[in-house]
Amino acid sequence: MARQEQFEDYLVKATSSVAEELAIYKGSLSSIPGIRDNFSLEMLRPPTVGQRLSAAEILEKIKNAFKTYGLKDTPFEFALATTTSLGQLGYIEKQSTRFSKLFEDTANNFPFIHPILSPGGSYLENLAPDEVLIIVVPNLKNIVLQSLKWRIGIAILFTIIIFAAFFLTVNTMLRQKKMSEIKNDFINNMTHEFKTPIATISLAVDALKNEKVQGDKERMSYFSGIIKEENQRMHRQVETILKAALMEKQELELVLKPAHVHEVINDVVDNFRLQLDEKGGKVELNLNATNDCINADEVHFPNLVNNLVDNAVKYSKENVPPHIIISTRSDSRNLIITIEDNGIGMSRETVKKVFEKFYRAHTGNIHNVKGFGLGLSYVKAITEAHNGDIKAESTLGKGSTFILSLPLKKDG
């Protein structure tokens, strides 16, 4: 509203300025000597402004006034009219093309009317007919809104920037909170992963100090085996963390050599026979790929398969024997490996985040699933390093399926 009032004020001033300029053309005979009696004055009644100036000349004066008051691009129509003694409009002397149409539409258009008065002090001041200048501006409210467009645009832009900054700030805070939780989980898991083998090694060392044990070679061998096994376990955990650090720095280098995936799968499955036998589980192999030769790293690719099978064993249902199905198939370009289990499965939200570093699915009251949450992020990184792709499908309570696609070794 303030902008509209300011706009109207400029229009009033511009109209007044033009009216004052046109008034100069009234009463210009007042300087003729000997004109004194009423009869002479009536005979020598001065011409009106409308008689002296053409419509084009009046239009030019209005344009100049509009330019002076910053209204250069404002559309308008005008008319010069006489008025009666009662102040009513008489006849139109000069007008622009669309004046009549706009003047009649008082609902949308606003007229600015200003009287054109003869210069004060002239003998013919009261003889010149009364005239008014009428300027009509069409759709005044729309013009004001148009002039405010850039201001409104800037206001909207700043509002969007403020909301975006607020969103980014909140999002950053939530991410920092999540990272803090992940860090705490990682530290807790790492502490647990190292504390358990250290405690086991400590007990085994104490047992080896026992004189009765020292005299029994079988028991000495047993406790020595425990120390070696737990030491290897800690070594694997350290390797896992170091690998994660290398992947973070993108310093992980693969040595790719031709490898037969079916042989790798069989070797990995053999390593899990004892764990599966303990749980009464089994692995079903459907190795149907006609071509299983790919370029793979001899260390990292078996670890990739090992991690996927290990997850299938880890996340099996309590009191339900794990059933793992490993299938392969090939086409002209890729080898497809599918690893399916009947474990606890994952929710949709978990499936979306399962390949994120340090992310570990909530397992409810199941506390026997250990790890750093690095396994599947490592699997994804190694798969992509082999120019492959991996995706997960899962139904909570029914099991999970991981599908790998790896490019076959090109002949030659």
C-alpha cells in the first residue's frame, strides 16, 4: 500500500506540473493596452489551451513530466476538457486514442484531474474558459505490482536462502549427531572386539603357567592354539580397520589377475563348514555360470565373498539352521553372483543404508553379532574397484539376498 500511495503521489505531481505548464497558454492577451470595458473583453475572449496546442504537443509535455517523476514506462491516456460553472465536465477539446474507453471504466482505472488556471493578475484572467487536464492510468494496482516485481523476487529469493540455510544447518546438526553416535558405536564395538581376545589370551597364558598344564603336552598345545587363534583374530580386526582407512584415502590398490570365481566360492564355503555344522546349517551351491573367469585381486576378492557368507552365517535366526544358497550365471559381458540366506533379514530403511561405512543394522535383543560395521562398505568398495556392481534385497524376518555383477575377463 505504501508503494501505491507513493506512485499515486508522483502521478498527482506530474499531472499538476503539466497543468501549470499548460496554464501559460491561457490569458496571453492580457498585456494588450486599451482593453478595459466588458464589451471589448467579451469580443477579445482569449482562446483555450485546447485551441492553441495539438494533442501531440500535449502528449509530449505529459511524457516529459512522467520522465521527470520516474514514471517513464507508465502507460496513460489523457484529455483536455472544459468545465461548467458548476465544476462539471463540458466538452472534450483534445484527447488520446483510448481515453474514452479507459475513462468510463472507473472500476479498474483511476483518473487524475487537475484544473488549468489562467496566470494571476491578467485582465483576461476570468474571461478564459475553465479547463481541466485529465490523465487516466489503466490498471494502476497491476502497474504498482509490476514495479514491485523485482523487490518481491529478491524477497522470495532471500526467504528461500534463509530456509535453505536453516535446512542445511539442521541437516548438518543431524548428520553430526549421527556421526557422533556412529563413532561411539564404533569405539564400543572396537573395545569389545579387542577386549574379548585379550581376555582369552590372558587366561590362556595364566593356564600355561600352571605346573600341571606344563606337564601335559596336549593341554599345552591346546592353550597355545587358543593364543594363536585369538592373535590372528585381533590381526584380522586391525587389518579391517586399516583397509577402511585406505579406502577412505582412496589408496587401496588392486593387483588384478585372471581368477575362476567358482574355485574362490568353494574355498570360502569350505572355511565355514565347521561354523555351519555347529548350527546345523548348510550351503547350497548352484554354480551354473558357463564362464566364471574374471580379473580379480587374489586377496581382496576372496575377502569380499568371505564377508558376504560371514554375514549370512552371523545374521541367521536363533534356533533356525542357516540355509545359504550361492548361485552364479553369466551372459556375454558379466558374471552374476547371488548369495541368498534365510536369516533375520533387513527393513527397507536398513537396506538403503547397509553399504554405508560403520552402519550396523539393529538386531533387537540379539547381542552375539559383533563387528565394526565395515564389512559391507568394504564389499561395496572392492566390488566397485573391480568395475562391478552390488545390490541388496531383503525382507525383514525372511532373509536377505546380495547380487553382484562383475565384468568377465576379456579374451586376449
